[in-house]
Amino acid sequence: MAQDSISTGDNSGVFFVDAMTGWVGGGKARSFTAPSRFVNHTTNGGLTWTNQHYQYDADPLLDVFFIDGYTGWAIAYDGSIIKTISGGN
């Protein structure tokens, strides 16, 4: 789903592999409700963002890092490391 802005919450990690392609990850830590977590992706320099759902039960993301448009890692507040080789798809 394309959207004009990134997800609400704490945007902790932002990484661009070039001027157009980037990711942002974050969320809200546990409190009285379940934690929220998200990864958003842009291919147009941040004009629009697409939410990328991931099937991993980790705390909110602390940081994201990519070496190209496909291979990247995200680290969660609990120390979990998540890897993608498909750009997060």
C-alpha cells in the first residue's frame, strides 16, 4: 500500500542505498499494549512510502542497513537481527 508519509511511531532507523531507494523502521516499545513495529520502503526519494509487513515477532526496530536494493538487516530493541535478500518483500 503506497502512502504519502511513513508510519506513525518512533522512526528509529533510516537507510538509503542511493538517492531514490530507502527504508525506515521503528515502532513503539511495549507499554500497556502490544508493541507496534514497521518497515517502510521508498523508491522515489521519499515522496511516497510502502509499508512492508514482516512475519517476525520482535520488538520495534532500532536500525536498518542495506548493502544494495535487496540485501539488508534490521536490528530490534531486543537484540534480534532480521535479514532480507529480497528488499523486504
